[in-house]
Amino acid sequence: MVWHIVVIVGLTALAGAFIPLGGLLARVEKIGSDWLEQEFRHFLIALGGGILLGAVTVVLIPQGQESMGGGAICHSGYSHGRPAVFPGGANTRAQAP
């Protein structure tokens, strides 16, 4: 129990330490040519957008499935709610127990 608290506090402190580090990194005005600066900015925006999209997806998909009665992905007896991209997904018939 105590070890879990130490790990949580340590990871929280580590995450908080990156706030001033990001501030120091933001003070750098010019990182190279205009092309490199534009590509770096594009990379950061795409990374941030991907992280936000992933976080929203992780939170909203399970909530949506629960509000629709559980198996929102597939109600027709196929695949027990697994999407088609996983083995045994929507293209295979569910086995009767």
C-alpha cells in the first residue's frame, strides 16, 4: 500500500517537473531553418491532436456502449462486440456456449 503511494507521488512529481522544462524549451525562438521550424510545429500540433483524440475516444466509447445497452458495436450475435479489426471480429459468427 505504501509502495503504491510512493509510486503515485513520484510519477506526479516527475510529471510536474516537466512543466518548467517545457517553459524553458518554449523560450527557444529559432531552432533552424524556416522549413525545420514549420515541420516541428506541425509535428507538435499533430501529436497533441492525436493525444486528445485518443483520450476522448478512450473515455467516450465505453460510456456510449453502456448507454446503448452494452454491445453497441454489434448486436446481431456476431463477435461478442469485438470490432472487425480484431481476430474473431465482426466477420465471424459467434459460437454458441
